[in-house]
Amino acid sequence: MDVAAAKMIGAGLATIGLAGAGIGIGLIFGNFVSAGIRNPSAAGGMFGNVILGFALTEATGLFALVVAFMILFL
């Protein structure tokens, strides 16, 4: 197998983490909306935790993207 082809396959596999980040972000905000509908007075207090969860989930997706770029260009 050619080295360039192996790099492309590896980078493609590394980007699977981006799909996981997208699913995680959807779950975080979907559950926040569901909880906010059930108890609107508590929604304001939960928002900080939601943003923290979003940031951590997005960070894992960015790490996967960085790994994919490292595989391609290094």
C-alpha cells in the first residue's frame, strides 16, 4: 500500500471523532431544552453547565481534527 493512501485512510478514520462531537452537542442541547421545558425556573441555573459541556464536547472534536491534520501533513 502506498504511504499517501495510508495517510488518507488514517486521516479519514481520525475524523470519526467529529461525528461523535456532533452527536454529543446535540444530546447536550436537546436535554437542556427538555429540562428547561419541564422546569423553566431552573433553566437559568443550568445554562453554565450546558456551556461547559458544550465546550468540552467540542474540544474532543477539535482534538480529532488536529490529529487528522497531523496525519495528513506531518
